[in-house]
Amino acid sequence: MGHESNREDDPHSSGFLCTRSPELRRDASHAPLFKVTVGTIVNWRNIAITVIDRVVSIDACLQEYVRVASLHVKRNPVCKPDGIMAGHVLGTMAHNRMNDNVTQSIRESYDRLADEYARRIFNELQQKPLDRELLSRFAAEIARGGEVCDIGCGPGHVARYLHDAGAAIFGLDISPRMLAQARQLNPDISFHEGNMMALDLQDGMLAGISAFYAIVNIPKTSLPSVFREMRRVLQPGGLLLLAFHTGDEILHEDELWGRHVSMDFFLFSPLAIQRHLEAAGFAIEEIIEREPYPPEVEYQSRRAYIFARKPGRLAQCATTLPTR
Ligand SMILES: C[S@@+](CC[C@H](N)C(=O)[O-])C[C@H]1O[C@@H](n2cnc3c(N)ncnc32)[C@H](O)[C@@H]1O
């Protein structure tokens, strides 16, 4: 996959690479895993970047770098890939290292919130008729298609609803304590620890993904890789149902429900999310927006739901799914 980038805030920009490279060269051997990115500077404001869409070890990354660098040289003898492209590899390590720190902070914050989150949120769907209707539609669409993952599942109430609607669901979340709550509240559903930025799931293994408020802590620069990962693990014809808070603010919280946390919450415009999903290869089927339910039911933000499909036709699963 390749794309052009010339944005000031792009983590792969030249300034970023210049300041980060020396420190990363020292650091590189400690980064366990990262996404491979290599590129060619056309000029300082125009960088052609190739993202090889895999999470790999350092050795595999460097091998991939050498392979792609030599291809670039063969195709375009005027480009000078050596230091510059190595810089991109290192720049990507830096980006991933920063992501690791953010991810760690998100995990710890949700760990601290988990019991209170479960207490306050686990029964919320009882008071959210539109959410129930959309989840029922989603379950009917992917019925008999195969496994479904609830990403960023929290205490597992969305997974619970989909399970009860007949979906072959499992939950995935980054927070071990959130997962402990989910397992306790839903002993008949499987829950796994995982990171939506690098899903430990096979290509094309899912009929559907639900992701309710799962992207609230994902910075917009990481949305492309999150949506590419979601598309990768869906079967052709697989369906994504995404819910998020709409807006364009970033809210930082150091304390929630009396617990110390450190998290940014990102609000997104439905149009921006639509564009990211389309860029990741999804076809948008429907975007629904609603005003918030009353304050005693939920946080007062406008909500959006997007049904998006990986192009293709969903295969019917031969196994018999539970009927309810
Ligand atoms: C706002 S909560 C939403 C929980 C639930 N889906 C709901 O509707 O209430 C966000 C959840 O996403 C999880 N999460 C955040 N970043 C994640 C990541 N990179 N990968 C997997 N889960 C993540 C958090 O641990 C948390 O449980």
C-alpha cells in the first residue's frame, strides 16, 4: 500500500525524522515490534511513503527496508534512499514508541476505571432504544456469516446483547481489568486481550466487528491503521458497526469518577470518519446520528453510528449458530 504525505503534523515528516533519528538509533534494539514504513524524500515537503501493512520484529523490518530500498533504487535511480529511508524506518519506531506510551497509559487508566465503568455502563442499553435497534440489525445482517468481534468491548454489554441476538461473538480489549469485569459478567462469552492498532487475528476471519466508543482514545493519526486492521480481519462482505461521539474537540481527563487517569478523548466528525473508512477500503452503507439521551442515561454528546462493509459477498458459515 502506498500514499503521498506532505502534512505538517504527519509523524513521518522530515523535521520529525531529523530530531528523532539519533536518539532512536540508540534505542532501536529495545523496540519489540513495529509497523514497517519506508519512504523516499522527493523534497522536504513531499515524502512518498510506503506502509507495509504488517507488524514485525526489528530484523524483519530491516530486511523489508533493504528489499524495498533496493526496489526504489532500481525503479528510480535519482532517489537517494540510504540514510533517508533508514530515517523513515527509525521515524516509524519513534512513532510506535510514542504510541506504546500512550497505549500503556490508556490501559492503566481503564484498569483503574474498570469496576466503576462496569457498574455504571453494563446495563445502559436498556435505556438506549436506538442502540438496541442498530445492534439487532447488525446481528441479523451477519447471522450465519461466522465469528464476530466486539472491539474495545469494555465490560461486555454490547457483546452480551449481540450474543443474545444470536451472533457468534467474542470480545477484545486492551485493559486486563476491564476484561476481568467482562468475563465475570458474561461467563458464557470469550474475551481476549488485544490492541486494535495491531490485531492478533487472522486475515479475513470475521463476519462482523462492532466497535462502540472503542475509538474514543485513538488519535486521528492512528485511525488509518486501526481501520486498515479492521478491514484486514474481516471477510469480504464483512460488516463493521462503529459508534462514536461527534465533534472536533480533544478532551483531556486526569480524573474520572474519583479515579486518577490520564487519557485524551477524541471526538470526530462523521464525515472525517467516513473518509478514513473509505480510505481503508470500506464501503459506507449508512450513517446515523442522534442527540444524546438524557444526562442520567449518558454523557451529553451527539452520537454517530456507521455501518461500513468490506467489499465482497459474505460467505455463509456451515456451522449452526445458536438460535434464540
Ligand atoms: C469508552 S470504552 C467503550 C467500552 C464499550 N465498548 C462501551 O460501549 O461502553 C473504550 C474501551 O476501549 C478499550 N481500548 C482503548 N484503546 C484500545 C486499544 N488500542 N485496543 C483495544 N481496546 C482499547 C478500553 O480499554 C475501553 O474498554
